[in-house]
Amino acid sequence: MSSAFAVDLDELMRSIDEMARAGAALDVLLSDVAARVAALHETWSGEAAAAQAAAQAEWEAGFREMRSALASMRAAADLAHGNYGDAVATNLRMWEQVR
């Protein structure tokens, strides 16, 4: 019993590149949101401001966790790309030896 398995290295690299772009865009978004919230809190105080600050801290922690997961996924895809590329090159070299 055999199964067909194929990896499109170009598509995998496009996915890696897109994850990198998304990560950079997310970093900009977090900076922008943090700056806007900091400016808001310059003139806002009281219970509502404290509640918003707590919610913001929770949101930022979740955001950083998601950003870390994206970076891990990108690193895994990059490693897979290298491994599959090496396997292709090795198989081609072995094939050339038996031809």
C-alpha cells in the first residue's frame, strides 16, 4: 500500500514569506494600538480607565501569544522547507549515481 505525498517547495516558501509579512504587520498593529491606548490614558482615569487598562493588558498578552505561535509556525515551515529541499537534492544525487 502506498500513498502519494508531495511538497511544493515554492508554495511552501510563499507561505513562509507570507507568515513573515503577517508577523511584521502584526508587530506594527500592536505598536499602533499600544500608542493610541497610551495617549488615551494620558487624559483618562478612574474605574473605567483601570478596567480598560486591565482588558488591554489581557488583549496584549493574547496578542503576544498568537504572535509567538505564528513565529513558531514559520520556523517549523522554514525547517521543513530546508529538510524537504535537502531530501530532493540527496535523491537527485543518488539517482544520478545509478543512471
